[in-house]
Amino acid sequence: MIRKIIEIDEEKCTGCGQCVTGCAEGALAIIDGKAKIVRDMFCDGLGACIGHCPEDALHIIEREADDFDEEAAMEHVRKIGGLEALIHGTGHGGCPSAQVSTRATGQGGCPSAGMMGMTPCEQANVPTGQVGSALSHWPVQIRLVPPHAPFLQDSDLLIAGDCCPVATPDFHGRFLAGRTVMIGCPKFDNAGEYVERLAQVFAQNRINSITVLEMEVPCCSGLSRIVAQALAQSGRDIPCTRAIVARDGQVSEEKISAAPKPMAGLTKL
């Protein structure tokens, strides 16, 4: 089939391996000092690895390739012993994409290497005058959170436009604390892919509630429509609240229909 997939410019590639740890599906490996696609079926074509390349050697193209197989990709990462094995050629170690490690905020570890659960900062350990982080997991981008991520189970889900944390003074205390967060931009990312990913998240996990946090600007309003269509596609009836953040930080809230009729032709907003 013809689909989107990663292409690597080997003349620009330095073999640093940053793209490898940026790909949770293990589609890339360092072979003979260069990044290469292990198998087409492991690459989802979303391009999460692109931003990790300091040499601009990775791009998304359309070509004939096997369809993406997420289950096979996760099994591949488990077998080879984690993403670091694809850089160093080893077969040891844990799998950062198949297992969630637990670490306290501020401790070591590479946050871009795969999923992890974190212990939010306790205010008692935060210097006077500072606010502790309420983030409890990684990754947070809608495109990067696998539908099977353990931290999604039995969660209160916060789906936020990625400008919202900047505009909301009390984002961690008011919205993030006690919630699992997924962020994205409905203007620049593919809305159809968001609908598909979120529908899988809703269908495969017990989600207690959803809060959609949007900016007041028109382009961000697509996020609540994406969530509504994903709910309809999943067949789940989950309580859902929409909160709108003004550029001055003021917030208003309203309810979202749990299962409206799907919107036709939604591909990109």
C-alpha cells in the first residue's frame, strides 16, 4: 500500500541515535553507523522521531510499504531488549516502550526513551515560592501516547491544546493534578489521526472522565470536536467537560456531548 513513512538521508545522518530513542515502536536502528528502518511494518509514519534529529536527516514521504503493525512493533522492541539495544547493538536491558518505569521527579533517566510513570513533586520538597509539578507520566503528546499505556487505565483524562499550559497560571494545580494528560495542536497536526488514536484510547481503557482544555482562539476549538468524534467512534459514554482558556488566563467551562454523530470528511483542521 502507499502510505506515509520515514525516509533517512544517510549523507546527513551522523548515527547519534537520538531518533532511535524517539521512536517508541523500535522502527529505527543504528546499523553501520547510520540510522536505518528495521522493517516498514514497525514505522507508524507519524514522525515522532523527526524532532529528535539534530541534522534534519529524517523526513516523512509517501511510498509503497507494509501497513503499520503496532502489536508486531511492540513485540519487536520486547525481543531486542529495549530501544537502547538498537543504538548499541546489545540485547540486554528493559524495554522502555513496553514497560513503565517509576521514578521520582528530578531523578535521572532519559524522558524521551519511552513510557514512564513518575511521582509528582510533593509540595513539602519544593523550595519556598515555587510550585511542584503534578505530571505523573511520560510521554504526553497525543501522537506519542500508545493506546495501551498502563497510566491510561482507570484515569481521569485531560486532553489539552499544547498552548494551554502557557496561558493557564494554575495549570498544574487546577487541571493536571490527579489527571492523566495528553496534549496536541488541532491546527498543525492531523485531526483524523487524533480521532483514531483517541478512539482507541477510549475503547481500550476504563476512562472515568475527560476534560478538554482549549484556548479561546478559533483554531483550538477543533480539539473538542475531535474528542467528541472519537467518543462516538469508540462507542463509549464518558462524562466530558470542555474548559476554554482566554489569553488572559480566565477559564470558562461547559459540557460536551458524550456521543454525537460523527462529522463527515474530518481530516485536518
